[in-house]
Amino acid sequence: MSTATLPASSDEAGPSTIAASNLTPLSDLVRRSVKRTRAVYSNDTLAIDDGLAQASKIKLSTKLALEYKDVQTLPPVLASQQAGPAGPKRPNQPAPVAGAANGIKLIGGPEAAPTSSSSVAAEPRALVKFRHQQGFAAEGGQASSRLSQALMRKKEAREIKPVYHPQWKLSRVISGHMGWVRAITVDPANQWFATGAGDRVIKIWDLASGELKLSLTGHISTIRGLAASDRHPYLFSCAEDKMVKCWDLETNKVIRHYHGHFSGVYTMAIHPTLDVLVTGGRDASVRVWDMRTRANIFTLTGHQSTVADVKTQDSDPQIISGSMDSTVRLWDLAAGKCMTTLTHHKKSVRALAIHPTEYSFASASAGGNNIKKWKCPEGIFVNNFVGHEAIINTLSINQEGVMFSGADNGTLTLWDYTSGLPFQHLKDIPQPGSLDAEAGVFCSAFDKTGTRLITGGADKTVKVYSEQG
């Protein structure tokens, strides 16, 4: 049987032809070889263009186009304002061409980089820098900087320079109380002053000599408030025994009691023109009493904690109260309602002081920015008294614009009330034999001339400071 043999055809060369068609082109092999040769043998550090730099440029341009397309060109109004130079003409700088500012590009991509020939014209404008000490622009003349100059000049004109006040010096230390001195009041005729303390005794001292003239007993707990009437021979006192007493200084006896407080009475004040007495205490209420009939006219409620101080004046608001709930309230005496609540303090408000002639008052608490000045009648905040970082227990202001603040740690500060700047810092010196911790100052009062300051503290003494010169 014969076997048929197929003739050889062109299909026998098929696999070799297919393999040859799958080979890498010679040009790619040469390029790859050149790159490897350059990387191995080249001494220079030429960067091989692998497309990363171009990709980064494209990415940045795309991002600018998408995210900043609305703010790339300056609005026509601002462009017209910025047509002029921002400052003195620089050397070799050509004058600006009118209308050239239109279409200023605020943000540009890498492709928008200016050429060397236009680099001076396209130089970004510098922001205007201000010299705060002098009050006008370092580079100025355009509309925006002129407005800033006007505002800064107005601010400088608003700054009040402090008035010169003489220094104060300790002139007398008076001993006699057996407890912390918590209350002081001065006779309207400037002949004597009275103090109340933790020994439950009211002592009346001669203002000129410092001699003890009289001791009044009757309270059964610490005396916290005293007030001498301008129009009657009466001295009022309040204490932690819930009692408010009226003393007749002609007979030196108690003639009236005012009953109504549920807890200790911490503060009191007499209205300057009406026969009205105002008290406040631990029951968080401010009570208004008829001085003669002993009737409780109003019970002003709203505070959430102990009322630490009250003040009265003959103009609206007629009663101001400070409380341990960190608020100051301004009360309308005619309506018996709260007009304004001031919540600027962070901690308990322990002291208030009304300026004798200016229609304003100050309040003091603990913590930062703890003394604040307010404008009546709305209680508009004026400024902070910065520089006495302690728990302030007492404030006093005299006619010369000197404000005194006394603190729990025995530090004393005298302020220029108008500008709010301190001009003297003192340290209370405890009585020999007392502890260093007994340097706290609890109460203070200026005499009617404003040249003597009387303070009472934890060392059971009364100190008199005098103005020098």
C-alpha cells in the first residue's frame, strides 16, 4: 500500500513568520538601550523626561480652572480702583497704561507664567502695610488705604490719656475690733466714720484723730453693712442675723427694725433723695423699705444667688445690684422691675461703685477682666480695668476720678477712672501677730473730701491712706 506524500507548501514557513511579527520594534529597543546606557555611564544628572512634569502641569491647570474659575479675574470695580500704583514709583518701572488693569489675573497656572519682557508689568501688587504707631499707611494714597487711615485716626482720637493723680500712702492703722472688719461708712459732715466687724460691734471713730468715740452693740452676728443718712441723724446696719436696724445717733439707740429677709443681710444702701432703704442678702432678693413706716415696698427678685452689693442713685436706674450668680441687675424703682441684666462677668460680682458725678458705675468680681465700667442708664459696657488679677471684694470712687480696688489676697490698686489705667499698686501689710493669709481687704470708703481712704480687712484693723502732695 502506497503512502501519499503531501507536497511541501508555503504553510511550513508560517510559525516562523508569526514569531517574527511579534518581535519588539528595533526603534524601541534602541531607545531603551540608550536610556539604560545614559543612566549607567552618564556623569551629568540630566532628568529623563518620563512625562511626570507634564502631567503635574496639566493637573494644576485643571484644578485652577475648576476650583478658581470664578475668582481668577478681578471685578471691574476693583480693577478700576487698583489702576494706580500702590506706592512710590520703583526705579525703571514704566508708567501704568490706562485700562490695563482690566482683566488682571489673580490666580494663574504654570502656563500663564509671564515672560521676562513683561515680568515688571505683571509683578503682583503688594498688600498695604500699616504703621500702627503713627496711624497712617506705610504705602498709601488709594481709596482703600485712605479709609483705613481715617479709621485709625478716629481710634487714636478715642483713646483717652490718663490724668495725673498723686500717690497714696498708709498714714494710720487703727486697732480695736476683735473680728474681721466687714463694713465702713463715713459721716456726711466728714466728722466721723463707723465700722462694723465680726465681733458684732459697731464702732464710731473720730476721722481726724482716729480715736474711738462710741461702740454700739445689738447685733448677734457679723455685721456686713453700714449706711449713714445724709438727711437724718440715723445710722443703718445689717448683719448675718437677718436683722436690719436703724440707730438714732442722738440717743445712740435702735429705734426701728426692718423684718423680712429670710437669711443673712450682706449689703445695704440709702437712696440719696428718697426716704428709702435698700438691702440685699443670701436669700437672693433685693428689698426696698420705707425708712419711716418700716414697710417692705418692693421685693425685687431675679437673682439666682446671694446679693453681694447694692447701690442707689437719684437717676434711672435707681438701684444697681451685684450677685454671686455673676450678673449685675439694674432696677427701676418706680416700676419695681428689672430694666437690664448684665452678664459680662464670669464669676460672682462682689463689689459695685457709682461715680459721684459721672453717670456711670463699676463692678468687680474674680477672674480675668474682673473690673468693668458701665454707662448708665442702659448699662452699656465701656471698658475693662486690666491689671488687678484677684478676687475683688471692694470698690470705691472719689470726686477726683480715683478708683480703689481691694482684693482677697491683700493687693490694692488705685486707678484713673476715666482711662481705666492703674497708677499705683500697694500691698496690705497685716497687723503684727497676724497670719500672712489675713491680709485680705473687705471694705473701703473715701471721706467726703476724697483725700483719705479708709479700708477694713482680715487682720481686724482699720487702715487710713492719705493722698500725698
